[in-house]
Amino acid sequence: MNKDTSKQFNEIIEYCLKVFEDKQKDYNTAWRILRTSSLTDQIYIKANRIRSIQLKGVSKVNEGIVPEFVGIINYSVMALIQLEKGMAEEADMPAEEAISDYKKHIYNARDLMLDKNHDYGEAWRNMRISSLTDIILMKLLRIKQIEDNEGKTIVSEGLDANYNDIINYSVFALIKLIIEK
């Protein structure tokens, strides 16, 4: 296993956490009113935009795909927090608590990645960013179906497992885009 994976993952999540913290300063925890299905749709919009840019080769809005992958990670963490705590009627969470919960969920995703990475032998390093995007979109369609089924699954993993996978695939994409360019 590449010894840099954990370090690279941590570099990416530090960057994402900084964006999350800055947004808390701008907007407080307004996202707490969102249902997880709304967060899923936000993630879908971002992933779909990435795919559109990849297919068209150009973007008319002067933002690349890096901020979109960061948004996917941060919205996925928010969704995990909402799954755990439930939605609120207002921005009811102190910033410190939101950041603490963020760290808990992002490090759980990292630990899952390290376990899977061990078993899969870092196969993600040979994947294309376009494939990572497609897998994220597939995971989102799975999440939407689980949400439409009111969270019930027969043999499949639940919502949290899919959000964790989306976080990890997005981190892999950012490692390739930022650290290993």
C-alpha cells in the first residue's frame, strides 16, 4: 500500500474542513433545516456539473471541478450529520459542534477508506477521474432509490455507507487533481 494515501487524504480533508468552517462563518448552520433528500439533490447537482464539464471539455461558469468535489464532500458530511441528528427547524447547531461532528464523520470515512484501500490494493490510483465521477453519480442514484423506499433495503448497504463512499471517491479525485497533478 502506498504510504502516502493517509497523508494525502488528510491534506484534502483539511482543505475541505477549512471551506466548511468558512461557510459556517458566512451562513452559520443554515443547512440544518435541509432534509437528507435535499442534500442528496445538492450533491447530485454538483456531480452532474462535473460530468457535464468532463463531457463538454469546457465550463461557462468560471469555476473548475475542484470546488464541486469539495462541495460533494462537505454536503455528504452534512448528510451524515443529518442522518445522525435529524433535521432541525432552524440553524440550531453551534459552529463548534458542527465542526466536531464534521471531523467525526470525515475521519470515519477515512478509516473506512483505509480498510477498503488495504483490501483493494489502491485500485483507485489507476482509475480515471471520469470513472470516479460516474461512480459517485451511481451512488447518488442508489441513495435516491433508498430514500424513495423510506430507507428500507433488502441486501444493500444503507444511506450512510453510500455517503461515505461518495466522500472517499471525491477525496480520491481531489488527490489526483490537486496533489498528484
